[in-house]
Amino acid sequence: MSEDGLPQLDPVIHAQARLRVTVALSSLGPGDRITFPRLQQLLDMTPGNLSTHLRKLEDAGYVEITKAFEHRTPVTLVELTTRGRAAFEEYTKALHRLLEVPGDGRA
């Protein structure tokens, strides 16, 4: 909570591009991964832009990036970590609290 009593939004997730990445990854089941090119296609992001935002999420421990080989071809897989899922859940709860209308609930 901030000094004015409003919930704080996680600045790592709150940036528009990182929010989009987190939402896309949260739609996967726990432990499920998506390839970098597929994620890039879903989000319509350039490889450099997506890499930059994934690095920020990875540094926070919210995503895990695995490099592997499939049939001798390098593959980059991305998944939302348990910590990332918890952070996203808290982010959405904080956002809902921010959007609640005080009083009788009528806008």
C-alpha cells in the first residue's frame, strides 16, 4: 500500500509490453512453456523488444528461459515461474482494488 492507502502495482509487470507478456504466459498451465517465436507472433513484437522485456521479467524471477535443441535446431522456451504467477495474481488483485468505487458501489 502507498501512503495514500492505494495498492501499489508491480512496476516490473505494469509496463505495457511486460504486462502483455505476463498475461500471455499466465494463460499457459503451470510448467507449460511456449517457444520464443510463437510468443513473438502472439504479441506481435520484434525479437529485440521481446528479448528486452523478457530479460527484465527474468531478472525479477518471473519468467524462466530455457535454451534447448530439437532435432539439432536451437529452441528458446519461455515459461512463467511460480513466483511470476504469484506476482501476476497480486498485480491483478491490486488493480481490482484500485478500480473499486468507494461508497455504495455506484459510479
